[in-house]
Amino acid sequence: MDDQRRRVPRTDAVLADPAVDEAIERLGRNLVRATVTAALDRVRRGELAPEAAIGAVIDALPATAARSRPVINATGVIVHTNLGRAPLSSATRDAVLAASGYTDVEFDLGTGRRAPRGASTLAAVAAAVPAAQGVHITNNNAAALVLAATALAGRGDIVISRGELVEIGDGFRLPDLLESTGARLREVGTTNRTRLSDYADVIGPGTGFILKVHPSNFTQTGFVGTTSIRELATLGPPVVHDIGSGLLRPNAAFPNEPDATTSLDDGADLVTASADKLLGGPQAGLLLGRADLVDRLRRHPLARALRVDKLTLAALEATLVGGPSPVEVALSTPVATLRKRATLIVKALADKGIRADLVDSTARVGGGGAPEVSLPSTAVAVSAHLVAALRSGRPAVVGRVHEGRLLLDLRAVPGTDDAALISAVAAAVTE
């Protein structure tokens, strides 16, 4: 009887295979060698035929040296925090690739001298929000708030409504963040109603600023009341408005979502926002507002620790000046277009002998933005038994289970991914 272990290929022979050698160039020798070792161990245990070793190595290697895997987001949540929030457009990805080498991020090619960091990106942000006298960029919105609290309040007071002391994902609480800077929170009003007089009663020499926070991921209805930016701007101290989701201008589709332009026009001295939500860009925090306040924040020592890298600067600029982002496309695609795509997907799966149905669905914005907005959508319904197999596929596909079936909502799936979605379902059925 043949002992399969005697036929185990040598490690150097597998590494010398042209396909494996190409992977070494792309992924690095250490990662590929570890994958080869794991495959050969499977051969020794009799789990894999010797002649299948090289194929197993190629199949096990990731697409890139990073272990993160591409995912088709068929959940119906457009800005999905667990799936990386906003997907970047092809123009934005090209800009990131161009910036990945040496770049003029802090260099004036005309004069040959040092230049302000990310000047063209700052100019793009300023052009997108003309109401802002000054702009600054941090590595996320939480960082923008920390910088504002540290530079403007110090050990002083931040006045905030009790109804806006929010908690967001993973147990992250806004008051904990603000107090970590050394500032004191002066909570005013009640959970459901806060009046202008509540703010006025506590303002004094120790007030650093008034903070208004958009709840982002929940809504209050019934006997509720808040104080507007216009009203707060009459009280004297600077008004900082955390609008959260990154809407730069009014959008009729989101009537209850605050935007930076309106907030500044209403009298906010500083607006903070995320760039990787409704804006559809990379993770970054935007600081927009009075030139003197923005300059004060920019010059604070903490600003250095919170600054963004060259790739983020390139991605943000391309998002602002390029074509529509995938988030914009997903939000605006007509349901009729989604239904037409779903019909073709269902037919293609039927041709492969796979049962699938077109069903109406409801999508969400996600990412802590416009929680009250429901988006009509269309999904392809398949067997719920495919959930795990689709998650482990290449690319991975994540949908949502509803009434015993797996719904693959097309609202956040680009049309260019339809063929990959069909292949992924077919591969999952055969597992």
C-alpha cells in the first residue's frame, strides 16, 4: 500500500512553482511560505492529495497581503459600520493608489519648498462648504470633538443637553469621550425637553462652549423639544454642532438630517462631521467654521496626534471633486432598476437549477444617519441554509435572514457585482 507521506512535495519545489512564485511577488515570501507549510501538513495527514497541494495553496492565499476580505454587502444597510462604512468610488481608489508612493502631500513642486499639509484637500473641503471660513481634518469625528473640547474648553465647561448625551456602537458614550479631555460637562434640561433658558442659566465665565449633538442613530417622538442653533447662537459662548453623518448641504431626501451649510448659516461657530458616512468618503473627521477657532484647533499640539495620512487626504479630495460616490448611487438608484437586476439574477440562478425569488425589501441608510428614513428596495430570496457558505466564499456575501429565507438586498450592491453574486450563490449551493 502506497504511503502518501512519501509523496509529499518538497517545500522549495512548491515555492518554485510559477503560480506560487507570482504570489510571493504580490504577497511576500513569509505569508506564502506559511500557506505552503499548512497545505503540506494537510497532505501528511492524508487530508489532501499530493498533486492537489499547489492548487490548495493558491486557493488559500488572500487577494492581498492584508487579511481583510472583500464583501458584497447585500444586507440592505448602505453605510454598514461592521463592513467598513462607505465604499470608495473607483476614482477615489485610483487617487489612493497614486498617493501610495512619494507624493507632494507637504511639498510645493513649484518652489521646491515645504508647503501646508494637504492644501488641495483642504481647498476641496472649503469649496464644498463655502459657509465655512476655515476647515481642518482629523482622523475621525470623535477626534474632531476631542480636539475641540481640549482646545476650546480645556478644564472649563461644555454645556450640553441631557437628551444629547448619546451612546453609539460598541458601548461608546459621548460624555465619557468629552470628560476624558479634562473638560467638565454641564448637563441641562431633561431627556426629552431642553429650553433656551436651561442653557442660559448655567453659562458663565467658565463656559468653554455650548455643544449640540445630533442623536444620529435614534429618534424621539411625542412630548419632546430641543433648542435650535439659531437660538443657541444668541447666548454668547461659541456653539459647536456635531452633525455626525457628514451631510454638507441640505438634501430633500433627509429632511431631518442636519447639514454643515445650514448649521453654519444658522450661527454655529464650529461644525464637526464624519467623512465616511453620507459623504461617502474615507474615515476622517471634518472641522468647519470660524477661521479663528479652526486656526486655534489646527495649532493645538494635540492636532498633530490626530492628523490624517496622505492616503486619507487623497481619498477625501477625490470623493469631493470626483463623480458620485457609491453611497450616493445606492441612495438614488430607482427601485425599478433594482427590480430589473433582481429579475435577471433570479433567472440566471434558475438556469443553474437554483431556486430564488424576487421580493420587495426595505433598506436603511445606516452608519448613524437618517434613522427614520426607510428606502424601498428589492432583494433576491434564497435558502437560509446558504448563510454560512456565502460568508465564507470569495468574495464573501452577507445578507439578512427574514422569515426563514436569506434576503440578498440589492440596494447597496453595485450592478457590476451582479455576476459575482450569482457565482457566489452557485458556489455556496454546491458546497
